[in-house]
Amino acid sequence: MAALVMTALFFVAEVVGGILSNSLALLADAGHMFTDVAALALSLFVAWFSRQPATPEKTYGYLRWEVLAAFLNGAVLLLVSAGIVWEAALRLSEPEPVASGTMLLVATGGLLTNAVSAWLLHADHHHSLNVRGAYLHVLGDLLGSVGAVGAALLIRTTGWLVVDPLVSLLVTALIIRSAWRLVRESVDVLLESTPAHISLGAVRDRLQSMEGVHSVHDLHVWTVTSGMIAMSAHAIIPDTALHQRFLEQSVDAMRALGIGHVTIQVEREEICQGGHA
């Protein structure tokens, strides 16, 4: 909430400053800051909404909204970046005069605002795709502000106008890299891909190494939402006396691998062949 309020207030100041100074770097930073306002507002809403209780129709509740918000934030960052690259290319061919004093003043204010917002969001960005989406927006603006300050100083001391679009391109390239990773990770979650840090082969080997297990099939591991990894499998154990022990051991083994939600169907012989793994 604090990051949202600060970002919204300074977005207005940065747009005005960018227009008055005629700085593309500043306007590019304002463009990213606008997406920050939307991203932070969306993330704040989703953080609340995803905690609503599950229902008979939505048995996992609304946890996946966090992943969807992360995907939308990443996609918007990519679209905004494409627009900035286009404008920067035009300015490289025809540099325009920039009021470096106004640009420096506004860029410094943006740098301070984004630094505080990034600090507020940093602690949780590793644990939630939703927070990471908002954090990347703010971090992109922080980099943009650093670039705008540097560009303003160079223009003020050397008069080299082309540095303005060059800085915009450099900052945008960094943002595109992070945004693409966010989009890719959120799409993987939505497609229920195996998490990158978990080896499906290791999971299978761990289960099949337990006493009495003949084979494991229909094995799936996926991410429900940030921090919640689930798995399901069918295990063939001919000796029914070993079933309960296997279930207890498999739950402990999966938790050691970082999988918290475990569902295993134990069979004396294979009775289901509808899986993909």
C-alpha cells in the first residue's frame, strides 16, 4: 500500500517533468511508473483476494490469481518496453533538445521514491510470483531513474543529446529480460509444468526405492501457486501390509524434496493407465 501511494503520486510529477524537459528517458521511466501503479494495485488486490476461503466449486480457493497477476504484470512490461524501444529508435535518428536541469531534478525524486518502494517489496519477492511481478515493475523504474539521472548529468556537462534514447534502450533491455522470465515462470505454473528445481526422475527414484514398491506410474508434480507444490502418483505394491508404511514414508520423502501436498494411489496391480508419466 505504501509503495502504491508513493508511486502514484510521483507518476504525476514525472509525467509533468518529462513533458517540460522533453526527456524520453524521463517519459520512459514515467511509462514504467504508470505500469507500476497498475501492477501494485493489482498485486495488492490479488494478495487479498487469493486468501478468500475455498468453496465446493473452487476447492483450491483463489490461489491461482497470484500467478495470473504475475503473468499480466510481465506481459504489460513487455508491451510498454516495445513502445519505448520504438520511440528511442526515432530519437536516435533525430535527437531532440532536453531541459537537463528539470530532468535531473525529477529523475532524482523518482530514484528516491523507487528505492524506498523496492526496499519495501524486496523481502517477499522471492516467495511470491505476484509480489515479484510488482517488485520487477518497481525495480525497472529504479533502473530507469538511475539511467535518467546519469543521462541528465551527461547532457548537462557534454550536451550529448543522443544519450537520452540510449539510456532508455539500455534500461528497457534489462527490464525485458526480467519481464520475460516472469512471464515464462507464470506460464509454466498455469500449464502445471514440473517446477524447475524439482527433478521428476528423482521423485520417481525416491518412491521406487521404498520397500515393496514394484513400480510408480502416472507421476505428476506441479505448482499450485507460489510456495505450494503438489504431486500425485500411482504406486504398485503387491503386499497390502506395506501400504500404510509406504504412504507415511512417501509423505516424509516428498516434503524433504519441497513437495507439501502429496496424493498417492496405492495399487496391488496396475488398474489405471490414463497418465502421461
